[in-house]
Amino acid sequence: MLTDILFFFFAGIAIFCGIMVVTRRNPVASALWLIGTFFALAAIYTLIGAFFIGVIQILVYAGAIMVLFLFVIMLLNLGNDYQPDLRSRAWMITAGGSGLVLLAILGRVFAADTTAPLGRLTGPEAVATQVAEYGAVGAIARPMYTDYMIVLQVTGLLLLVAVVGAVMLAKRRV
Amino acid sequence: MMLQAETVHQVGELSATGFVVASTIKILAAFSLVMVTVAMLTLLERKISAWMQDRLGPNRVGPGGLLQPAADGLKNILKEETNPAESHRIFFNLAPMLSIIPALVTFAVIPFAAPLPTQWGLVEMVIADVPVGVLFLLAFSSLGVYGIVIAGWSSSNKYALLGGLRAGAQMISYEIALGLSLLSVFFLVGNVRLTEVVTMQQELGLWFALPLAASFILFWISVFAETNRLPFDLPEAESELVTGYHTEYSSMKFSMFFIAEYAHVLTASALMATLFLGGWDIPGWAGDNIRVIGDGTVVGGEPAWWITLLTFLAFLLKTAFFILVFMVVRWTVPRFRYDQVMDLGWKIMLPVALAVVVITAGTILTLDELGVEYGLVYGLILTVVNLAMLAAFLLILDRGRVLAGTGSLTEKRREAQEKARLRRREEAMTTSTGSTAD
């Protein structure tokens, strides 16, 4: 019961912050509201017993990635030049399309008889037993470094490509 | 494990109401203690600087100047508050709060004494023993940078902005080395719960400062950078940026940044004491090896109120040690240049931390494969490996500056000058001979 109340409380905060992100005109304000969304999400993860994911959400997204975002926004000191970009038809279609895809994915999750994602048991009970058995970190680490080892390595390669690309873009004349 | 064979004591579990009451008392006590300690730390810093510079320091208010922090606080509350005309008002007011809250919240996960038996049940001496303790601490202490960055940006002041940007760049750079050096602790503990970290150090019979010496030193250096203390206080470098990110702040808002900084120092010291100096463990005595296994049951020693008190004192002493080092270092060494900070972070700390993680993990894997039991021998082998790594690291970092004495550097400089003079003479010779040949 209390969990339900807390869930709707944090879900409400997440949605409110999300709306504020897209309606603010000041980019720094948008970035700060986005951090609020991350916190609400982290709270929801914690409510279902996924402590590790919740804390990593804050550590990585709120603690590192958003700091870099703020950096870029503050250094570029964006004026109002970006507004025609946001209002163009192509952007609206892209945004609407992404929204529809997200809704479709949510609909599939809520529809009956969906198989468990990646063939694993989910939900608070399954997470709780996993955490009790292997600890908060072990519950994530075991499947990640045993069953999905190759996927993990490929993701690492992807990140490496992104880093090399960023260096190439930043250093135009080598 | 080993402790299973030892005695089990049943104290009884707290009821739900008891838990709420105990938690409330713990929160209030810890909060007041932290705030008073922070106030006293400002006095201690001034006293230590006075002592190191052969002055008296504040000694007018109260006995020996003890009430100086109260006088400072009163002055800051009564002072006029200035709001720069060009500032972004909401963010300008938000920044001090964003910087003080993470600094105070992080103390919640640090265990500060052995569990206390009461007639209502066993009370654990930690406010929130969350399963992701260390990560929680890292996550929230990394949020402190928002306060500084936003303060710098919202002031609409170039010095402040530069200070904020420096703080952001510095914290992100050193967080990597910080996280990597923490990994070695996780390898040994197998968990990120801070109470487990204390238990595993008691079981090993050695504090992690020795078997993980290399990680310990790397962590220590990174913590200096994370708390923006000298020699890493570039965000508020007085000689370059007036006072950096809080240039435009006055009265209590200015004071809040200082409370945040000292609270950060206190939490960081307490964390280092817990991770590497055994937390509340009293050295050389097995009576305090108390391990809670749930339902108010403990294994190992029998909990008693005087053990709780003694372990709390041990924890205070260890924390005080790190705080003192923070302060003595501040008044001893000069500030780095900005490029030196970045070089140290990315070119020295990061690769060394990576190497240390790989070697420590390899050693632990080898020990486990060989079937060495987790205990003193295990710890001593790790100590030897880590001290070797530490020596190599310090020699690389030092390059004949401190360990070999500054004399060696003057010698090198003289040699280099000699060589340069010779080369110049040769060049002069060749040009002169060239001209005569023509």
C-alpha cells in the first residue's frame, strides 16, 4: 500500500519534471529539471528493490553525464538561435514518432501473455531473491559477465568507436 | 565462514516503533554532531594555520577562542545580503542549497560504532545500512559539484564561471581514479555494504590500508581533489579568481558553501577511516568483532554499551587523523597549476589506478585459486604486492623530487645548464667556421 503511494508520488514527480524539461526556454533550467526526472526514476528503481540500478542512475546520469551537459550549455551560452530548429516540421514529426514508438513498447509490456524480457524472471520478488543470494551488485554482475559477455564486449567496442569519433571531431586538423 | 564457529548472542530485534524511534534519535544526534563538528573544524583550521605560522589564532571569543564559530555564524546571519543585478536569481539562491545537502546526506550510510544492545532490542550504529552503501556515498558526493557549477554560472561573473568550470572538470577527472581505487576494496569485501567492509577488515586481522596500500594512497589523493582542498583548490584560487565560484555570495549563503566544504571534509575522512582504517574496529582486540546477522542476532563478541562507546571513540580518532592531515597539507603545500591538475588526473592517476586494479585483482585471484585462507597470511601477501606497487608509483611520480631530495634536482639543473652552454658554444663554433670558409 505504502509502496503504491510512493510509486505514484515519484511517478508524478517524474512526469512533472519531464514536462518542465521540454517546456522551459532556458536550457540550464531544462537540464536541472532533467536531473529531477533522474532522481524520481532512481527512487522508483529503489522501490522495486533494484538498489544498484537506482544508485547507478544517480551516479552516472545525474552525477557525471548531466554535469557534462551543463558544461556544454554554459560554455556555448546558447542564445535564442535554437528556437527555429525546435519548431521546424521535421523535428515535430521526429518527436511525435518517438513518442508513438515508446507508447507501443509500453503497450506491449502491459498487454497480457508477454514473455519475460531476455527470458529472465523480473519483478520485486525475483529481484529480492537475487539480491539476497548474490548481493546488490552481484545480482547484476552475474548475468552481465556470464550470459551476456559478448553483448557487453560489443557495447564496449561501440563506446570506444564513439570516443574515437569525438576525438576526430574535436581535432579537425590532425 | 570463520566466524560461524564462534559464539552466537541473541539480543532481540527492534519492533517497528522501536526502529522508528531509534532512527529518529540517531538522525538527530548525527546531524547535530556533524554540524557542531563542522563549526569546530573552522576554528581548528584557523588554530592549525596559526600554529604552523607561529601565530596565536582566534583567542578572543570565549575560553581560548572556542566560541569563535558562533560569533562567525552570528555575524554572517546579520550581514547584509547582496544580490548581483545580472545574476539568474533562482539558480543563484538554489546553488548554496545544492551544495550543502549532498555534503550532509552522505553521512547517513557510515557505520560509526559497534551495535548497541538495549532492553528493546539491538540498535545498529548506522543511520541507513543500505546494501549499496559506498555507491550511495559516491553518487551523492558527486552531486556536490552542481552547487559549485551553478553558483559559478548564475553569478554572471567571469571569475565565478571559471571557478565553477574548474570545479566541474576537476571533480569529473578525479572521480575516475577514486572509483577505480575503490574497486580493490570491493574485490576483498565482495560487497558494497559499509558494515561488511568493517567486518571483513576485522576478519582479515589487518586494516585495508596495508593490504591495499596502493589503492589507499590513490584514493587519498583523489579525495583531496574531490573536496577541493589545497593543493587542489583551483575552483576558489584566491590569487587568480578572487574567490572563484562564491565571489558574488555574501552573508549566510557564502557561509553555506563553507559549511558544505567542511562537511565534505568530515564525511570524506570518516569514509576513509571506514574503508581503509577498519572503521570502528579497535586494533589488537577481538572483543569488538561483532557481526550482525539479522533478527537481532550477533556472532563474535558480546555487544555491550561500553564496547559501543569505545568503538565510537576509535572511529572518532581515526576520522580526526584524516582531518588533521587535510589541514596540515593545506598549510604546507602550494596550489597546483591548472594544467598540472589535469596532467596528474589523466596521465598519472588514471593509468596507475588501472594498473593497480589489474594487479590487485590478479593477486586476489591467484590467492583464491591456490586456496590460501582469508586471514593474516592472505593479507600479508597482498601487503607485499601493494607496497611494491606503491613504491613504483611514488618513484614514477616523484622523479627524484622528494625522495631523492631537492639537492638532486639542483644537480640535474646544473648539468642541463652545462650541456646547454656546451651546445651553444659548439653552434657558435660551427657558424663562425662556416663564415670563415666562405
